[in-house]
Amino acid sequence: MGLVAYRDIGDDCVTKKVELTTDIQDLYASLLELKACGGGDWPESVNEALDVAVNKLQWTSGGDTRRIVFLVGDAPPHMDYAQDTKYPVTLSLAKQKDIIVNLRAMPPEQRMDEVNSR
């Protein structure tokens, strides 16, 4: 399992990658370090995060390996960032690489900062 955390241009970092690993405890520790913050506008750098997950993680090759991305977010992607590879292109590449992409979108009334405060 691996992790790609994302925010938006102008925040401390746009993406933070934790490479694929079999050490679930280490991955979980990295997950616990994440905090929702920043903001300004509603869209986020979803396109860049998906591109990192599909094209920059060191995926295991071979037909006997299941490759799955779970994209979790509470905001739509910025489609106005010219430098980003847009998600339809990345989804096409994921399909070619036999990577399944699943989306879990948080409803607007249950934003990540509210979930973290519970």
C-alpha cells in the first residue's frame, strides 16, 4: 500500500507521496501525521495527486498483482491549472497500466476538517 496526500497550489505542499510498502504500521503512522488545513478556494489539486498515484509510485509489475487507487477527497479538481495532466488522461493511462481507480468523495456537509475534529 502507498499514500499520496494532496492539497492545492499555494499550500505548504501540493502532494506528499509515501511510496508503496508492505509495512502497514509505517504507512498508518504517515497517515496519522496528515492534517487538513489551507484552503481559500474549493477545488484542490486532485489532477496532480491522481497523476502522482498512477505515474510516480513504484507499482509492482506482473499479472498476478492487483493495483488499486482509492481517491478520497472533499473537493473537485482544479481544471484551470494548465500544467496539470487532467484526470480523464490519467484515468486512461491507469486503465492501460491495469490500475483500478476508485473514488470516495466526501459530501460537502462533511468536510475533512469536520471529520478530523470528531
